[in-house]
Amino acid sequence: MDQDIYSGFDEVNDLSMLQNEDVFQEAVKTSYGQRRGPLVVPQSRGGAGFGTKVVSKPPPTAIRGVLGSRRGTAAKAGEEGGGRPITAITAAGFSTGAANRKPGAVDFRGSAAEAKLEETPEAAIKKMEKEIMDLIDESSFALENRQYKVALEKANKAVTKEKILQRHRDLQGFSEQTYLDLTYSVYFNSGNVFEACEMYQEAQTSYMAIIKNKAFSNAGRFRVNLGNILLKQGKHVEAIRMYRRALDQIPETHTHMRIKILKNIGVTFIKMSPPQYSDSIVSFEHIMKTKPDFRTAFNLTLCYYAIGDQDKMKKAFHRLLTVPIEGIEDDDRYLQYGDDPHSSLVLEAIKDDELRKIERNKKRLAEKAIIQAAKLIAPVIEGTEALGFDWCVDCVRESQHNELASELEINKAIMFLKQKDFQKAVEALKVFEKKNSKIASTAANNLSFLYFLKGESNEAEKYADQAIESDRYNQCALVNRGNIHFKAGELEKARDYYQESLAIESGCAEALYNLGLTFKTMGNLDNALECFEKLHTILNNCPEVIYQIAALYDMKSDIQQSVDWFMHLITIVPTDPGILSQIGAIYDQDSDRSQAFQYFLESHKYFPSDISTISWLGAFYIDGQFHEKAIQYFERASLIEPQEVKWQLMIASCYRRSGNYQQSLATYKKIHMRFPDNVECLKFLVRICTDLGLKELQEYANKLKKSSGYQRRVREAMVSTQSTGYF
């Protein structure tokens, strides 16, 4: 019992020779000093108690202290000449610093990065799942921003990584813990992206991967997506079959989804060739009995119109008027009662919030459906179109949409205008003179336009003023008033009215276009160009606007810009002969005759009776000494304008220049027979007869002297010489 329990631990042996042992160093490299298996320690030279042996666990603390980077108290005691013996339990005095390490000692732990524990399989799987979800998010955002290439790239990466993840799960033995939502999201996103990129075959493959997987619940509804793809491809029968299979797999409780599918089926029947209106009616009637809406009611009216059933058209129109609009009838909730500041703030917030915008869109859709349906069926439901409009107006007045009756009456007046029955149109519009300000302004504006078309400027001005007085913010009335001044040549007043209209509605295309024309007429090309370029941003690829921009650059002598805009215009209207000839004229002005010839020739192909183009082509061939080709164009011009002598003179001149004097003489004689007083013809007859030595020379010379035109020219020449002093 008196034996020292620390005996044997105070003897420290120098183990630096382990650095030269190959077996020991290999063990250190492979396990970083932490091998789980038996550790073989070679026998030390002359060291007591350190023979070669096999241990099943790490060596004692004292040995690890010497072999590792930490040194025990016994080692420090040997250096400092004192201190208590080393202990295998207490870690007092140990240091991890390199300065405390004995030279030549071995570090079993390795570097800090090597000491870091390896990542577990579960953590690796979680990391891969997060990467896949990030790719799906990026693809979705790119698709929303119409960056189709980026969306497609991210979607394909997500699919590839998901397959790698599945293989990794199988290798790690986690196949039973498959993340179904992730697989579902990957294929659903890829299907959406493929469909948006019009890669329909790949989209079908992605959707079918979801449908065929029995682990996914409600996967059958993806047959609707497949039906939409087939519909886009024009495969109407297959689309209907797919819609019906989707309908069979959706329970009755999902009413909203089933109605949407029935709408698709009804629309697909209409798009078939030939349209199957009776089958469409079955689908739309079922929807109207279950949950009616304006779009379906309009489509039902359209189907009855297509089959010509007047009674069913009237019934469908009545049902359209009775469709309820949720939330629209409760407009009083936006009115303020009392002076409560909190209520005022709430009302101000909800007057233009997102829900309010949805309500307005619903109301606009309803009004548009009713107006379009009335305009569609009015000409066929009664004996005349006017009686049909009257019936529709009466029905609307008795419905919840009675404010649309006045708009229908205005449409009735426009119908008379299209039939060129101006008197009835005027009578229909004059009814609104005593109605509320907005309707009266619209009617007066239409009356002003009618009188403007008829050329009655005073009446047009009168009703335009009435329209402005009834509604000062009616930009169309202001435009009409400006048009009246523009036609009268009062450009400054016209400009003011157009600018006032733009102050009310900055995007009013009519006002902006007319203001540009006004500036162009006034010679203010920069302001005109500014107006048309702004309008181009509103009405992209509008041929009229692009033409004005190109013409303005031409007027400013900016040839390159003018040609660029005309080239852009040609991509929109490639067969417009006027544009082609104008491009040719620009190149001709720029002395590029070869390019000008190409565009004039192209213009002639689309409009072979254009005299200016024919004249240019004929002159081009004459300059090139191709007189036979020039004759063809001048002969065509003489057929278009047979009373114009210059074309026939050009034909005779071409024969003369080509050396065919006999044909030239015959042509001049024909011209002389039709136009005996033409001086040019007689002069060339005299010249040819002189060159050929013909007997008719004296006859044509006498006629030339007697001709009034010749005598007038002689007198003018004499006056000219007398005034200059030369005779």
C-alpha cells in the first residue's frame, strides 16, 4: 500500500527515433494518430518498458503527451530541474503551442482542416436538396421575367441534380426517405418551363413523369396541362380526350377546378374544324346551371348565334344580364360618413387597393361582354338591326346594368353611321343632348365627327364646343376641336387643343399623332419628331408612325437615319410599293443608282401602274443605253395615260437613239396623226426626214412653221434677243 502510485511515470524516454520508422509514419498518415484498430508500437532502443506490443486502445496519457504536441509536467521538470512528477489524470501545465514542443517530437493530430469531422450522409442530402430548391426558385423567377433561356437552363440543372440525389440516397441506404415534394416540384417546374419555351414534347414527358408516379396524390389533374399542350398543337380531339380523363379523376367537391375544365372543353369544341357548337353548348349550359359567369354566358350566346337560333340567343342574353358580380353592387362602402380621421384613412387605403382593382376588372369584363353580345345579336334577332338594338336596350334598362343602355344607344347611332345613314345617326345622337354630362359629351362629340366628315365645319365646331362644355376632360372632344382648326389652316389653335388633350391623357394616340402632323406642317421638325418617337414607344411597330419618323429624317437630310427607319418599316409592310419607291428615291438622291434601281424595280412589281416608278425605270434604262428595255416601260405608261403625248414621244426617241430610224419615223407619224399641233413631234419629223432625205421634209417643215406653238416660240425668242441686244 506504501507503493507510490506514480512510480514508473517519471521516466521519460526519447522517442524521436519514431520519425524514422516507416511503419509508424504510415500509421500516422492514414489515421491522423486516431486509428480505431490495434496500434503497433516498435520497440525502443534501450528503453525500459517499451517493447513491441499490440494495444486495443490509445496509449496512456503520458505516452500521448510525449508523442503528441503536448508535453507533460515530468518532461518540463527534467528541463527545469524540479517540479512534481507527471500525472496521467490531471492535465495541468499542458500547452498546444509550437514553442513548447520538443524538437523532433511527432504530432499525431495533423492539420486543423484534417481534424475537422467528415460531413454526415444526412447533411450531404440536406445540402443537395437545398441546392435543388434554389435552382427551382431561380428558374421560376426567370420564367416570370420572360428570361426563357435562363429558366430552361436552371430547370435542366434541377432535374439533373435531382437524379444525382436519388442515386446518392440509394447508395447511402436512404431510399425509403425519398423527398416526394422535391421530385414533384422539379418535374412540375420543368414542365412549365418547357411549355413556355414551346418545347411541347419535353413538357409532356415531364408531366407524364408526375402522372405515372402513384406516390403523388392528385397527379391526374396534370392531364389538364397535357390537354392545353395538345390544344396549342391543334390536336383538338386528343385535347378533349385528355380534358375528360382529368375531369374523371377530379372529385365532385372540387367544383371550381371542374368548371375550368368544362370551359376548356367547350372552347376546344368551338376551335375544332368544323366547330362542334352543339357539344360546346352542352358544356356551357352545365356551367351556367352550376356557377354562371360572364365569359361563359357570352360564349353560350355566341354558340346560339352561330347556329342561328334566335329564341335561344335572347334567352342567353337574358342570362348574361342576370349573372351576379360579387362585391360590385356594394359601392356604398367607399363613401365616407362623418369626420372620423381613422375612417378617412381606411377609405383612402381601400379605394385603390388590389381588391378594388380586381372589382373594377370584373366590372369592365361584364360591361364588355354585354356590349359585345348586344352588338352581335342585334342585327339578327329582329326584322331590322335598329329593332334588334331597341330590344337589347330595353333588356339592359330593366337589368342591374341599366347604365349601359345609353352606351348601347350610341352604338346604335354608330351602326347607322356605318350604313352611311347620316340622318338616322344624327337623330339617334341628338336624343342625348339633355342627358347627363358624360353621355351628352360623348354624343355631341360623335355628332361633331359626323358633321366633320360631311364637310359642315360650322356644325362640327358647334357640337365639338358642346362636348367640351359638357365634359371639359373629354380628350376625344378636344382632339375633334383641334381637327377642325387643322382643316381650316389654324395650326396654332389646333396645336393648343392637341396639347390640352395630352395634358388630360398623356397616352392619347390620336392627339399625339395629330400634334406631330401639326408641327410637321408648321416646319417644326424637331418637335414633330419628338411626338412621333414618343408615339412609337406607345404603338410599337405601327406603320403610319414609323413612316412619319422616316419621312422627317428625310426632310432633315439625315439619309442614314431615314433609310434605317424605312428598312424597319419594310419588315412590317414588305409589299408596300410607295415605301419601296421612296427608299429608291433616297438612294437615287444619294447617287447610289444601283440600290435605287433594285427598290424601284421591286416597287414596280407590286404596283406596275405607278407612273412615277415607270418613268424612273425608263429613264434609268435610257441612261444605261438599254433602249429596248426602256421602250417596254414607256409603252406601259402610254397605255395608262393614252392622252399624254410625252410617253409616245419617249418611245419614238428610244427607237431613234437605238438607230431604228424607220420604226422611229413610223411612231412619229402616228403621234402626228393623233396630235397634229404638237411642235416636238413635227421638229423630230423634220430632223428624221432631213437625215433620211425623204420627200415629206417640205410638208412637215411647212406644218411646223404654221403651227401656233412654233410661231409662239419664235416670237418669244425674238423678244428675248431684243432685250439682250443681240439679233
